[in-house]
Amino acid sequence: MWSRRPDSPGTGPRAGRLTAVLVLLLALPLSGCVGTSASEQERSAPQGEPLPHGVDVARGLDRLLTQRAEAVRQGRPELLMDRLVERPAFRSQQRTWYANLRQLPVQRLGFELQPSSLVRHGQVYTATVTTRLQLRGYDARPVTTERRFRFVRRHGRFLLASVRDPLWERSHDVRLEPWDTERVEIRDTGSVLGVFDDGSAGRADDVMASVTRGLGQVSTLIPLDWSHRVVVYALSDPGFLDAQPRPSGQVDALTFSLDQAPHGQVASTRFVLSPELVSMTGPSLDRLVRHELTHVALGDRDDQLPTWLSEGLAEWVSVQALPPADRTVSKAALVAARRGVDHLPDSDTFNGPDAAANYGLSWYACEYLVRRGGDALLWQLVHDLARADDPDARLRRDAGVSADQLAHRAATLLVTTYDGPPKGASPKE
């Protein structure tokens, strides 16, 4: 699901004249909060001062959160601004958030107060708020996140004072969406939703065209049940990419899943391009986009497969739109193949120091399997190995080769393809 820096065009090893790069890569009503029981509403805060006697704090905050969601649903910014403190910087940030949300195809939006988290200090209250946001056509179910909000009580009314607590967010591994933190430009074709910032908006047409082309290309190759729609983040600021869990080192693109709830079902699978990739054009960008779209199509199967298969498959799909003469492999993969390979890349170390070689060797493992049993064999392995207690045994059963045999034959095929067969010899299977 990670893609690393490709070789520069024209520098990779060639099969005869091979020259391309290896890419390592609102129909439903909006609501505020579900109801809370009287016992929860009357419970004292876990820290700080007791909640005020005779004031239904939870109900008052529920109404505020409902009005916040209604403001977006109805397109009425005055409903949002009415419940904000008079702090210019915060109100400006919230106007930006509102404008961002109004660009999104919001199907469901809800804010749910967790009453047991309420903490009071005088007229200031803090609480954990669960946000559920579902994008129509792109999310199978609402994406759930938790934030720490701050409220104040003035003249008998609750007002929102803050939606950020950076210290709390770091300790709870909260990763915010770009539309939560900065002005974004949203492009939506109905099958591709692109998220751009001020620095990348000028590249929106090219990026959207690349992803749209890629979606059409991979859709003809991937016989899986998936939405054929995708959200792509193409930002000039690396902060969003840097905040995602990933291996160390340069990562140029990343496919990631968002959950309905912690440890719950996957709500959405999306991908993000690095700022360097956003500025690219041509075949190199297109190939990387097809690689990431393959991971999107795999969805939660991706994490169930051996990494050599998921990454090799993504590479195999990514090159099918290219003429054979434009499919280059990394130098590291060819060097490793010439030296001899006895084992498939290990999932735990796949994206380590030998990542460049691992991508190429995994791709050629898939190339070998296609030559042996057609592309149907690849998809059979996707189905079977995702469920297998013993993936190597299942590989032997489906493909007729062990993992070590596949590694050796993939390396041989890679060398034969790029170096050509030895003089006087014909290529062997």
C-alpha cells in the first residue's frame, strides 16, 4: 500500500529497449447526537468541578452539536456562527471548515457527545465528541473520528470555543482530514473525488484526468467486487501524508483505509499522493496511480494477503496499459535477480532497505504466475491466500509451485526479460 520513489525515466534496466519506471511505489438527514440517559446527564465530571446543579449540560451541548450539523445540511452558515465564541481566528477557521464541507458530497454527518467525558472548569467545559461523516458514493458507511471540543457557557447558552486539542489528539492517535485544518478545493466527477489545497489546485485538472484514466484502465483488469470510485488527496503540503502510518524513508503515495469505528468495518479506502507526485505528469504518474487504485480495489483483502502478492499484483496491473518496451524495473531488482533469489520477499521487512528490489521481484512473481496459469490464477490466489492459514501450502495447491520455487523462477524470468537469454540458450519457464 506504500509507493516509493521510482527510478528516473530512462535510467532503469531495459529488456531490449524497455524504458519505463518501476513505481515503488444529502439523502439522509444530518443529526447531532443520540440521546443520553438522565443518569449520564447528572454524572459529575471525571476531573475538574462538578457539573452545575439544575443545568442539563449534556442536553444543551447536544442541541449545539445538532445545530452545527444542521448548518451544513441546510447551507445556513448563520446557524454555525450563532454558536461560536467571539474569537476572530476561530470564527474564520470555522467559516473555512463550513465552506469545505459544503463542497463535499455529504450523505451523513453527525456529532455525538460522550457525556462521561465532560470536564468542567468554571464556565469552560471540555468533552470528547464523536464525528461521523459519510461521503455519498465514496464511503460504504460513515467514517468515525473522535475529537476533544471545548465549550463555554455564557448568558445561559453554550457556545463552541475550540474543536482542537493537539495534545489530546497526539495521545489518541487522531489524524485530521485536510478539510478540518485548511481551505481545500474539491473536485468530484461522480467516480473520482479529488482533494486539493491552495498550492495544488493548479494541478487539479491533470491529477483528476490521470486518476480517471487509471480508474477505467484498472476496472477492466480487476474482477473483484468494489465500488469503482475513489477519493484521492493531492496536496502541496506533506503534513497529511506524513501523519499516516507508514514505513520510514521516502514515500510517494499511500493507500489507506478508514474505519467505521475503532477496530470496526472498513468505511472507505482512499489514497494520497506526495507533493512531488502531484507535480508530475505523464506515464510515471499514471503508472503510480494505477498501482494505488489496485490497492483501493483490493480493499480489506490487501492486509490479508502476503505483501509480495498485494504489491506484485499492484505493479502487474500498473504496467498493463504500457507497451512492453515501456516497462522498466528497478536496478536493485535486477541486481538481486542476477545474484539469485531463493525466497519471496518477507511481509515484515518488505518496505525496508531492500524495498526497491522487493517490488520488482514481487512483480515478476506475478508475471511468472500469469505465464503459467493466466491472469485468472492471480485472482484465484487473491481469493484463496487471503483466507489461508498456510499461504505457502495454498500457493502450491493453486499454482503448482512452492514459494521458494516461485521466487527462483521469478528471478530467472526477470533476468531473461531484461538481459535476454544466454547465447545458444532458449528462455526457460
